[in-house]
Amino acid sequence: MRIAICPGSFDPVTYGHLDIIERSSKLVDVLIVAVFCNPEKHPMFTMEERVDMLKQTTKNFSNVKIDCFGGLLNEYAKKKGCRLLIRGLRAFSDFEYEFQRALLLKQVDPELETAFFMTEGKYSFLSSTGVRELAYFGGDISKLVPPYVQQMIEKKNFCTKK
Ligand code: ADP
């Protein structure tokens, strides 16, 4: 069985993530979208909220499973019987970071491959950070995240827009 993992923070999930998830899930038997728990970061959404938003927004993709993990990604992948990681590339600026990360992982576990999906042009500017900033200042995020995620952001009660 071909299992792939798409790891990330997903704080929160955007249409850019969902595009990568949908396209990559068509090429494997099971795609695990794994929310990374980084205790050093202060995310806007809790782990449970991020998992919930991913579950809600991927429920039409039958072979996509949502999970969370902490610690080393290669160890998590091994535990899941997975040898393929999926990452998205938005712009040239993503490349250097992703390149280093993939090479480092390869060093740690030569069996673990990373495949990159080029973003849809219309999502090339889209990041969770951008969504959080826009929402904070009352900008329109309706074209950037699904309605469920938008509601969750609004519930955080810092949206200044009425
Ligand atoms: P970010 O906080 O930058 O959105 P994440 O850690 O949540 O990043 O991202 C998980 C994966 O999704 C990464 O591989 C990232 O490059 C990818 N990704 C994020 N946004 C997009 C987008 N708009 N288009 C394509 N890939 C994306």
C-alpha cells in the first residue's frame, strides 16, 4: 500500500493546503495529513482545533486521514509505514528551506523520499501566516480559507471586521 504523509502546521488550513492535499491524495492509497506539534511555537489554534478544521475540510477526500505528531518526522513516518513525504512549493523563497529540510531528512533516513507539489498559481501568495494577519486587521479571507475555517477564525474574536 502506498502511504504518504503531508506534514505541516496548518494554523489554519488554507485553500493552498487543500489543493496540495487533493492533488497528492489522488496518487497514493492513503494520504496522512499530519499536524506538527511544536511546543516552542505559539499557534493561533490548538492542536485539536487544527485537526478538527482539517477533518471538516477534507471529509470529501475518502483516502485522506488526519493525525498529529510530535518529535522527529522520520520516526513518525517509520511508525506509519510511510516512505514518502509530500510538501508544497509556493515560490522560489520556499525552495531553499524545503531543499535543506529534504536533504537533512535524507541524511537521517535515506529511505524516506520527499515529493514536491508546485502550488496552483492562484495560491502562490497564500500562507497561514498571511491569513492570520489579514484576519487580525479585518481583511476579507473568504477566498483564502473554507467557510468552516473562516468561522473558526471569527470565533477567536479578534476579527475587527463586522
Ligand atoms: P504555512 O504556515 O507556510 O502555510 P505549513 O507548515 O502549514 O505552512 O504548510 C504545510 C505544507 O503546505 C508545506 O509544504 C507548505 O509549503 C505547503 N503550503 C502551504 N501553503 C501553500 C500554498 N498556498 N500552496 C502550496 N503549498 C502550500
